[in-house]
Amino acid sequence: LVLAEFSGYTGAPHETFFFDQAKEHAFSYWVTAEALPAIYWRSMLKGTWDGPGTIRKFTNPISAN
């Protein structure tokens, strides 16, 4: 699972995490098994999810995105 967004203007990918998501990581498993379902049920269905912009600031602090 690769979590990425794409710019609407250039189509360039904006990856959410700073590490190579093509390789398996325990963190990636945790995100898929625990975090994404919680985000879906607690935020997306209620309409309070604003997207991963805030999370990206913490998980990829050196990115210019």
C-alpha cells in the first residue's frame, strides 16, 4: 500500500511518508490495519477529515509539499 496524493495542477505525486513505501514496514501495516479504519469511521463518515496535509507535516517534515 502506497499512500500518495497527486497535485491537481502538475500530476506530481506527493507522498505522505518520508520512507520508501515500496518496501514492507511494520509502520505501514499498522497504518493499514489500525489508523486508516479509525480515520474512516471517526472522521471521514462524519465529514471532519480535512485530508492528510496536517499529518504530512509531521511524517514528512523535510518535504516542500
